[in-house]
Amino acid sequence: MISPAIEQLMREHEDTMMIPAENVANVIKEHPLEHALLLLSQAGYSTIPVLDREDHFVGLLSLNDIVKRMLGINGIDTSNLEELTVADVMKTDVPVMRLDAELEDVLHLLVDAAFLPVLDKDGVFRGIMTRREILKAVNYTFHTFERKNHETKLIFHANSSR
């Protein structure tokens, strides 16, 4: 269990901990792998969310997933990238989080994932929660907790001595 005081400090960064969907590169599951490869290489990401046409999250696609499909016995074969779709190689068994997820659960999941797709109750993709943003909030919390705790004690002491 996370201390309520720690969680409160962490939640001061709640608005910046999630990167909204409109700022996250993604692909549609029916897109050809060639398109996805171009997007991944141009965006500079190694993994991106895969959505259906109604913006429901359906999986993750990584550059590594595409490269594995291109490797053949005789070397690299890019000839099938136009025929194959994102759905043919994406990973579907990936951790996700809901908008109302408990902070402790999110922290446990981010130990093994660089980011978590954030979904609403209908499975619509709302953004990503990154380990980096969580660590920035943790850093803030570690550096602020003692100072705020000390200020609270001073206020309490001043009020109790009246």
C-alpha cells in the first residue's frame, strides 16, 4: 500500500503523467506492415499502440515484430510487407490500464513495460502512461515530501501553541 501522503504528492502530477491519445503515434490494425515500418522509423519509436477503426486498443506493434517477419533464410525479405497487415504481427496479450486504475497497480505494471496504454471503460484508447513520466513524479515526490512534511509540522506546532 502506498502512503496517502505520498500518493497525494504523486497525484499533483496526474495531468502530466498521461500522454493523451492525440499526441501518441499509432497504427490501425488493417494498415500494411510497410506503412507501419515507415511510421515507426519516422516517428523514432520502437513500439506503438494498434487501434481498430473505432479507436479501440487492440495491441502493440514494435519495430522488432516487423523485422522478425522480414528475416528469412536468405536474408532480409521486404517483399511481403505490402501484403501483411499490422494485425498479422502485433502483440495482443499486453498489459493495459484503465483511467481509474490504482497508482500502486500502475507502478507494478510499469516495472516490466516502458509504457501502458490507457483505456476508458469501453476499451477506447485515451493515451499512454510512461515509466518516464511516473519516474518524474516519483522524483518530485522524493524531493518534496520531506519539505512539505516539515512545513505541515511547523504549521501544526504553531497552531497548537496558541
